[in-house]
Amino acid sequence: MEVENIQRRYRARTGIRRRAAREVEAVRGLSFEVERGELFGLLGPNGAGKTTTIKMLITLLLPSGGSARVLGHDVVREAREVRRHVGYVFGGDRGLYERLSGLDNLRYFAELYAVPAREQRQRIGELVELVGLQGRERERVEGYSRGMRQRLHIARGLLHRPEVLFLDEPSIGIDPVGARELRTTVARLVELGTTVLLTTHYMFEADELCDRIAVIAAGEIVAQGTPQELKRGVVEGRVVEVEVFGDAQSVLDDVRALAGVTSVSVEERGQAQLVVVRSDAGAEVTSSVLAALAGQRLGRVATREPTLEDAYVELVNRP
Amino acid sequence: MSVLRLLGLGWWLQLKMRSRSAFDGALAIVYPLFFATSVFLIYRQSASSTALVAAAVGASVMGVWSAVATTASTSLQNERRQGTLELLVGAPRPFALIVVPITLSMATIGLYSLVATLVWGRLVFGIEVSFVHPLTFALACVVTALGVAVMGFVLAVSAVRYRSAWALGSALELPIWLTCGFLVPLSILPDWVRPVSWLVPVTWGVSAIKAAALGGQPWPGIAMCLGVAAGYALLGTLLARRMVDSARTHATLALT
């Protein structure tokens, strides 16, 4: 997959009587390459342009500029060829025919995705087994749980044995066991030679699965590399986590101003707030952070190695 | 063969979906009977039994058209809402071949209203349609339903690009009743309406059904209905390509 300076602009309209249009740049010139058999991750906050990028690559949106080729086929000029070889799975419980059984959904999509008639029965059987829906496939989808729907989505996306699979937040809303099974399935597909482009909000998922990652913010790539490179390149030091009961926001500026501190973020944890302080390599900031938080009621204090999530938070929050 | 399989399976599964809602089913059963009752009560005042039979035939086709007109233009909006429209467009099969079975399934349900109207007329109002050419009558009904399905196809593909195109079907429902001679003979309408009505396949279908029921030459109507429907199919196929490209440019395939 070769993506070169791809762009997408939308026209957003406002008002009823005096209608005004403004252009929104959802994707501002992304460039990246994905090798055959690679699992490539696109990470970024909501609205960063991940889904728009995927939709351009699977030919559902025309780019406003730049170019992209999938398996050597141009996504604009050779859309039909691209569609033959790519699969698309998105998260959530939409995208299925509720009044049909899981089996009928797969039969219908097998026909739409031109799976040869003589192979359909066997292929559908294999996929129903792969995603663990055997015994439930004749029930109507409206009675399926979210996890079952997601598994049916995956089966649908794999019907025509796509060489490239696009997974857009596939594990959203499914339970931890289901998410783990999904990761195993994706890893197995990559072992079998499928190229995968994955977007996710779960950093551990990206860390576990992806060979390489591009982090997008506001329609631009802000970093690209292996998970290890991203962690090393952005957060070389250590991370201090302090549980604060009270108003942590009021002292954040003091913590940010400490020598050696590179970034600070706060996560809500029930009644407590978790202050996450990232520091430069070699800087020992634990005692000065605790001093800055002296007026607060503190809970657990821990130091740890930086994770991909730390790298991600720092990348997307850079000015 | 593979195209026929796609059309056949698509038609069957769409029909399955549409027939599984008890509420929709009840409406589909009752709705045509209201049309029929209104028409029969109006035409009962006429002394001519031929006019009453012609009204029965017109009312029955009215039911087929109404079953398709509004649902065809809302069907792709529903696909958009349930997140399946992108999957249909993203499939390697030509989009037109995916939409045709959807409107064919609607016309199939519409055929019920055709039969129900005639049975209702017979049982409640004592209108006997003697069918001069019964087999040709059945063929004319199927061809007319096909013509309606193809018109629905043209309406449906417009909704790929325009999210509010669902209103098109409702807007055209009554004008088609009038311009195709469902209820009143075209001869009493202004002259300029006639050439307009020739461009609608159902006009020819209704004319063939009436000829088969009352005596006359149904074959020219059947041939014209098929010919004009083929023109609509071609128009719909070209339109589908343009609409899909435009939807890809303007990002209207999804709700977000």
C-alpha cells in the first residue's frame, strides 16, 4: 500500500436562511507505505482523520488531493480492482441486516463480494467456525450480542479472502475475552500473509499487534515507526503516577514547571484523579512532584517504564 | 449465470427481510384495501360495468406503484442508517445489480395488492373481472410490476447521492396515479399529459392489463411496457454510476 500526500476536504454547511459553507480539512497530506503481510496501525484521537483515510483507501471516498495505490491499483482509477482485494471491518453494531440470520447475512455478502458459488458454503462454514458463531448462525442478527455482531462483521470482511484487511476500531464495545480472541484472529491472519491496516483507541492492542504505527493528529502524521521506536523517540525517561483525591487541576501548572518534566496529564479514576508525569531520561522527579502536590490528599504513588499510551498522549498533545 | 444468481438471491433475501416485520406486513395487507374501497365507492355511481372493471384494474396497479414509490426512495436511506450502504457500494459487483433486487422485492409485495384489490372488489363490491385473456392478464400484471420495479430502481439510486431524495417517491406517488390513467382515462386529461404518460412504463402496463381483462390487444402494451422499462433500466444504470461517484466526492454514503 503506497499513500502519497493524500488529502481530503469536506464542505460543512451551517445556517438555514443564510447558508454558509466552510471547508474542513479532515486529512492534510498523509504519506505512508505498508508492506505486504505487515500489520500497520493508525492511531489518533477522534476526528484525527483515521476513518476518512481508510475510506479513501477502500474507495468509498475520493481523495481531494494526492494519490494512493493498494496492491498496485490506484484507488481512484481502479476502484473495482481495489474492491476485489480488500476487506473492511468496522466497529459497533451497525452494518448488518438485523432481520436476517447471521448465515443469510454471510450468504448475501458472499454474493456481493463475488465469492464463487461452489465455494460459498464451505467458506461460510469455515468463517462461522473461525469467529465462534457455530450453533447460532441461523438466528436473526437482532438477537445477537454486540460481541457476536462484531464477530459476524469479521466473518463478513473475510468472505472473499481479501489480501488487505482494513479494521476500523474493530474491538470497540466488545468484552475483554472477545477482544483477546479478536487479537488472536488478527494475528493469525497476518501469519497467513494478510496485510492489515488497523485503527484502534486501545494502545495495548496496537502495541501487541502492530509491526509499525503512524500517529495522526488533526489530519497529519505526527510520528511513524515501530511501537518500540515510538516509545523510545518520545518518552525516554520514566513515568510517575500519583493518585490524588481532590482538585489536582489546580496544581498541574506547578508540576509542569518542574525541571525534567516533559508532560503531565490527568485521568479520572472514580473519586480519585491519576496524575501521570513523564520526565526526561535521567531526571529524578518523584520527590519534586510529591512536593508540588503537598497540599493534596495523595493515594498510591508508582513509577514505571513508559508505554505506547504515554508516547501517544505526548504526541497528540504536542502544540 | 452469476448475475442471475446475484439478482435471485438478492431478491429472495430482501423479500425475506421485508416480510418479517408484523407491523409492515399488516400495513401492506390493509393499505391496498383502503385504496380499493375508495375507488369502488366512487365508481359504483357509474352505470357502466366496464368503467367499474377498469377502475378495479387501475386501483390494483395503484397499490403496486404505492408499495414501491415510497419504499424505493427510502430503502437506500435505511441502508445508510443501518450502515450497510457503504458495504453495498464498496462491493466489487456493479451497484445497479445490487439495487435492482431491492426494488424487485418491493414490486413482488406490490403484486399482492393487485390480487387483493381484485378479490376485495369481487367479494365486497360484487365486481366480476371476467379476464378475456387470463394468461395474458397474468403476464401483463408481472410485466407491469417489473416496470414499477425499474421505476423504483431509478428513484432508489438517487438516494445514494442525496440524503433527502427519499421525498422523491412520495412527491411522485400521486402524479403517477393521474398521468398513467390508473383511475381516469387519459383521454379526458389535457393533451400535453399524453406524451408525458407514454414515457412511463406503467401507462403501457395498465393499458395491457385493461386490454387483457376487458378484451382488446394487450401485446402492444406489454411490449411497450418492457421497452420503456428497458430504457429506465439503462438510465438507472448510468445514473447509479454517476450518483455513486458523486456520493464518493461529497461523502454522502454514511451519516457521519
